[in-house]
Amino acid sequence: MDRLAAHPLSLDSVAHGGLGLAAGLSSAFFAVIAVRLGASSWLLALITSAPYVTSLLAPAWTAEARRWGSRRLVVGSLSVAAFTLLLLGVQHAPLPFSLLVVLYYLFYGISDPLYVAMAQIVYPERTGASLGRVGAVFNAARTVASAVAGWLMDSLGIRTVSALAALTTGVAAVSYVPFPDVSEARPATKDSPWHAVTKDATLRNMLLVFMVAGTGMLVMLPALPIIEVKRTGLSNTQIGALLAANSLALTLFFWVWGRIGDKPAYVTPIIEIGMALTLGMALLYVVAGSFAILLAANVLCGMGGAAIAVGWRLFAMHFGAYDTVDLAGLHLFTCGLRGAYAPALGALLISLWSVDAALIAAATLITAGMLILRLSAWQAPVGD
């Protein structure tokens, strides 16, 4: 523990750097690889919904951490995730590949709700600054890895890239071994998060906005890799460039929207702008016929995704009726809910009509969410 206390941020940065590299080398390309293997729109829906649905299990992992300790679960789950990446690299059929993706996200997602508990123990006086720094390390590593992953796949093959992703995930697991095995001792909250929803119309309206618009954003997910691979005929190298541009825009505009959002009155406009940018991204994919158009669409996606994420966090901070952590948990839970059905709805539209039908439905839902937001726009209390 003494050695850890001297270099906690270094170990944490190594872990997040490894996870960022793994994300850029592997999970960013799961849907693209599945399309190249011949996956149906339904399997694409399964792949794209997996990271959202696993968030529904966060309360269960928190409960298990009280019994087994956070560090054991984090190290163990990342180790299994690394092994799963090795298996993904040798799959040549769409069904087992898709099922392994679900297994990967099941284990990878365990660390998300447990990490902060470990961080608070290791450096309690500067947790916020430390989380921000390692978050920047993760995003930078993911951006770089996304930029080169496609080229590596085209040059060395998917198996080699999957092995590299497994290695960096394993490095992250080992980096957490010296951390204290924290048992989360806080008692569970007495009220269900939904209790706040039933009492507060403002919170209900905001959640409705995100459920409607967020459903639209997830409906389009199965259509995107199909357009990139089959309609536009992009190589893995080109798709990697799209992912890197998306990630870079997301990282830069997290800072931009965060600076603007220092004024509470701008919270609702930031969310509106984010939804408008995402709407533009969907429409560009409808008319996509070249790499340049898809590049512009991915930049809009990164800008819009950052605005929406920052907007919700700022709303949770300025909406003083409830604890920020409770609101964040509620938002995560609703993300899991719409992740369970929205990609499947997209797959249904693709199967019955076309990829354009899924994108048009997505654009319609995002527009509806924007309209609801405009009709029920929340304003921060004066003097906040």
C-alpha cells in the first residue's frame, strides 16, 4: 500500500491507457468486423445493444463488491475480458463472434461501477482531478488506437490486432492488482431512483426527452456499419480514420461544452445543440456516398455526443432537488433500458425496409425529443 500511495496516479494512468488502446483496437470495430463476417441486422443489434444492456447490471456488481471487494472483481473481470478478446480474434462465423462480444461487454462492464470506489480510497483528496486526468489518458489512447487499428487489421489481420487489445487489457488488469481490495460499505439508498421520477414533473420531462431522442440515436446503430462497409465500401483503414475523428471531436468538445456550461442558463441550449448535431449526422449517413461525407458525419457525432453528455451532467449538478449521483445512476439505468430495445427496432426496420428507414426513424425520434425539450425547457434557478 505504501508503494501504491507513492504512485497511484501512475498505475491508474497505465490502466486507463491500456483500456483506451483496447477500446480503439477492438470494441470500436466489433460491428464492422461482424458485417464483414456476414452478420445480419439482428446480430448487429445484439452487438450494439450489449454495452448498454450490461449497465443494467451495475447495481448487482456493486452488491457483489460489498461481499468480495472491488479490486478482486475489477482485476478478475478485466482478465476474463482480455481472454475473450483472444477468442474474438479467431472467430470466422458471425453468430459465435456476436455472442463473444456480448460476453466481453458483460465482464468489461463490471469495472465501471466499481472503479470510483477504489479511486476514492487511493487518492480521496483529489479524486475529481485524478479521474479527469486518467479520463484524458483513456480518450487519447483510444483516439490514437482507432486511427491505426484499421490499418493494422488490413496489414496484419484481425487476429493480431485482437491479441494486442487482449495484451493491453491484461496490462490494465495487472495495474490494478496493487490497489486496495475495497469493500463498499455505504448502505443502499432507501428510495428507488424511480421514486424521484414519480414526484417531479421536471425530471420526468427531461428523462422523456432523453428516452425519445436517445432511442433514435440507438435505432441508427445497426445501420451505420452496413453503410460504411456495404454501401460506401470503406476499408478498415478508412473506418479507423472515421472512429478517430469521432473520438477526437468528442474529447475536444467535452472541454468546449463544459466551459460554456459554466452558466446554468446554457444547459438546455447545449442539449438542444447536441441533438441537432446528432440529427445532422444521421441525415449525412442517409445521403452518404463517400468517405468525406462520413468523415463530416462522425465529427458531428462526436461534437453532439459531447454536448448531450455534458448537458445531462450539468443538469444533474444544477437541478438541486436530488443528489447528483442518484440522477447519474438514474440516467445510466435508462440508457440500459433503451439499449435493450432500440437497436432491435433498428434491425427490424432494416429487415422490413432498408438501412435508410432506420436512419429516417432515428432522425424523426431525435427531432421529437428536441421538440419536447423546447416545450418543457428547464431553467436553472436564479442565482445558481
